[in-house]
Amino acid sequence: MVIKLVDSEGNFYAYIDNESDNTIYLYSGEAVAYLEDNDIYGFNGKHLGWFENGVVWDHDGCKVGFSNEKTPSCKLEPVKGLKELKPLKAFKEFRPFKPLKSYSFSEISLSKFLIDGIK
């Protein structure tokens, strides 16, 4: 099963492949992060945020993105690129305490949020 992720403007940006260890791929095919329970970790070991009830949350408790089922106004989905080899998982940093959730959108775009998992 695949969960498609969209940003606050309804642009498809990434997807979670449940059949590939919950790896998060960009539509270009690059593996950038993975889910472990509700935690989102980059392959660099950095804790990025949480994925709960179809919403991607950052460390400030702001929304970064959604599963496409959570937003009614999605734009045209791009063609998925061929999946690249997944990088090795680095040692995970400790996850921070979950903040109170906000109705606000994050100042960080979904693309920057996920790219931070490989930098």
C-alpha cells in the first residue's frame, strides 16, 4: 500500500511505501526518510517529525503535509520515478517530546522537511 503525501497547497511531493519498510520516497524516486511507528526519521538519523492520522507534524506542532485523503483539493499527481537504492540508516537521534498540536501550517515546506532527512 502507498500513502501519497501532499503539501499545504495540494501538490504531491512524496509517498510512503508500506511494502518497503515504510520508506518515504520523493516522486523523483529518491528515498529520504522512513516511518518507525509514528516517528519520521531521515536516513541520516535525524528525527524529522511525526505522521499521525494522515498529517505530517513538525517539531513545533505545526502541519507540514497530509496524506492525499486528508485534503480535498489535490493537484495533478506526477509520474513516480524509478525507486533508487535506499541509503543505510544512520544511528537515530533521540526523538523530542511531542509538542502541542497547532492549527497552523509550518514555515518549513514539505520538500525541505523531507530533504533534511538526507542532508
